[in-house]
Amino acid sequence: MLMADALFSQVGGEIAEQRLITKRAKVLVGVSGGVDSIVLLHVLNALASANSWKLAVAHFNHRLRGRDSNSDERFVRRLADRLGLRCFVGEADVSALAKNAGESIEMAARKARHQFFADAAREWGCRRIALAHHSDDQIELFFIRLLRGAGIDGLTGMPAVSPSPADKRLSLVRPLLGISRTEIEAFAQRLKLKFREDSSNRDTRHLRNRVRHDLLPILRGNFQPGLDQVILRTLQQLGDEKELADQAAGFLSEKSIAFEELPAAAKRRIIHAQLIRKCETPSFKLIDALVDSNAPVVHSEGKALRRVGGELVEVESVSAFEDEPELVLTPMRAWQTRSLGSRTVRFRVQSGKMDKARKDPDEELFDFDRIGPNITLRHWRPGDRYRPIGMKQSKKLQDCFVNQKIPKTLRHQLLVATTAGGEIFWVEGLRIAEFVKLTSGTRGILRWQLEQL
């Protein structure tokens, strides 16, 4: 029983140290019937009394393996009954779900399974769902995401605690992340635990199985015998650096720096954080699309987002603004005049410092280097935001219009000027933006005048 005692102690220590499960908590344990989830259930059940935990079992039948899937379900039901635990069982035709959604079976299975877990957790009144992912899963996931292409978020692996993708109010906890598959199997053998074998785990048509059975043995045998520890150490380092990057991006986003002038990594971290807050999946493709352009980008369920400076706003559709007129201006040293609707703007660039710039009563002065060579002139759009000079945070233009008592009938006629990246620096009738104010470092000045026809 030495190994069993050691594993009980190791898992219990991880749970306590990371506060994965607090005293007197209710925990829904995801149990497929495989060795990993069976070991997780037995360990948590053994630790439950000392921690006053209340456990329940959740099993999802994916209906992918015919009689074997039904046998797995019966096995888990009987085990839960023998342990005196409530058992929640759900099922779905995952193949049909995948076909209808036009996605892989693995993705459809994951979505359906997490939705079932969330539904069962809410029904039972618990906020924690325990899953049996272990350190080998982390290593396999690292290579899967590396092969598919991933940023720092993907390569850091699974955290010990994360929100459920089906309900952000629920937490997924992974008490076995510090345990290897070899340790889990040895524990099951020593305690003579019965479990189900999933034949699909040997099917190398799936990328995970090719990584597990083909790639990793080659890497361990021919390149790095200590591969597992190397990768796990790399995951820890990447996690630490991700935390630093998030803090740095948050710090930069609060400064008076135009989004377009931020380092590429900071831009991605800022957009990533906003997608998480909006409960959207921060895919590499979506983040890059929003960083590179201020055009509307379609994401989940046909919704669209667009970036306004460094802020993400939701729009009704990609075509919502296609027919609205806008002008692209390229300021030079000579005065230029351009008209949009009933308004005309005059503008030019001059060299000079802030203390030598004299402002006429009917014009605004901007730091041209903060704007860039091209300007977009357009009308106000719902969702527009900017940070007025002297303020610490951005505001919706609609809120600014309400505060200024500008009638709704006039708002769509008001002009807005943005950088090439979509960051608003001037709004007709309002203060200029904070990031384009003249400073001691200003070397190029944009002179800007508005005329009404």
C-alpha cells in the first residue's frame, strides 16, 4: 500500500496547496470508466470523509462505440451505486452533432460533454467539476497545439483550475495534473481497481493517438530520454511568462499610448483578455484578425466584433457599415480641404514643438506622430469609444453625446477621425483624445479645422 498511500498524499497535498476543492464542497466527478477517471474517483472518495466533501458521478455516453459505449455506462452506474454516490448520466449522438455543425467529432464530443457536465452540476447545486487529466495529457496537448499552431496560451497547457466552457460560473478542477499515466496505472494495479478499456485510444487516425503512440516514443528514444520533465518544466516557464505578459499588457493599456504603437505581443494580450471577458474563444486566427484590422470580424454563432482602437465592440453584422461613406486622408505640409456630408475639414502638418505651436480659436492641434500618415474620416457609429483628454478610461461616444445633450437626430451627422488602425482621436464637438495631445516630445503637429456648409 506504500504507492497507494503516496498517491493519496500527493493528490491531497496538491488539492490543499492550490485550493482546488475547499472543505465541505460538493464535487461532480467526471467518470468515463477508463483507468484515469476511475483512479480519480477512488482517490477523491478516500479523501472525502476527512474533508467533508460530498461527491457525485457524471458519465456521458457519446454513442460512438455501439455496445461498448453502453457497457461503459452500465459499468459507471454500478460503480457509483457500490460507492453510494449519486450518478448523473447523459448521452448524445456525437457523430450527428459533428456532421450538423460541420466540425470534428472530437470537438463536437467535447462541447456536448461539457454542456452535460454543466447541466448536471447546476441540477445538483455544485460549482466544481473534477476531471482526470494528468501530466501525460499535458505533454500530448503541448505537441498537438504546437503542430496545429498556438500562442503562449495554448502552449502553457491546462491549468489546475479553469472555468467551464459551458458555464463560466462553474470551475473545472484537475487534481491529477501532477501525476503521470504510469503512476496512475500502477496505483490501479496495486489496488486491483477495475476499469474499462477504450479501443478508440489506439486508433491512430486521431492526432492525439498519433502523438501518443508514434511521435512521443521516437522523441523519447532517439532525442531526449528526459522529454517528459523537459516539457513539463517548459510549460511552467511559459505559464510564468504568460502571467508577466498579461500584467505588462494591462499596464500598457492604461497608458496614453495609441494601440497601433504598442508591441505586437501587447496588442495580442489586450485583445485576448477582452475576448475572455466577453466569454469568446480567443483563437489565434480571431486575435490576429482583430489586431491587424478594425474591420468587423465574424466569430462564434455568426456574431461580429470590430476593434476600435484597443477596445472590442460587438456589431450586428459584417455588412453593417459597408455602405457608410468614409474618406482616407493623407496630411501634408500644404493645407488640404476634404468634405463629407455637410461638413468640411481643413488640415495640414507642420514641424515644431509644443511650446511654439499657436492654436487658432477654430482649430485643434494633434501630435501627428501618434496618429500616423493616414487618417480615416467618417460619421459616428454605435459602439464607438474613445478616451477624452484628461480621462483615465475610454467612454462610449453615445454616453458622451448624452452628457453633452446632443440630440439623437444629430449624432449620425457628427464626424469622427481615426488612425489607420481605427483608434478615434477626434470627435466633432467633443474634446480631443488623450493619446494625441501635444507633449514636450511632440515634433510633428497636425492642424485641424472644421467648417460646416
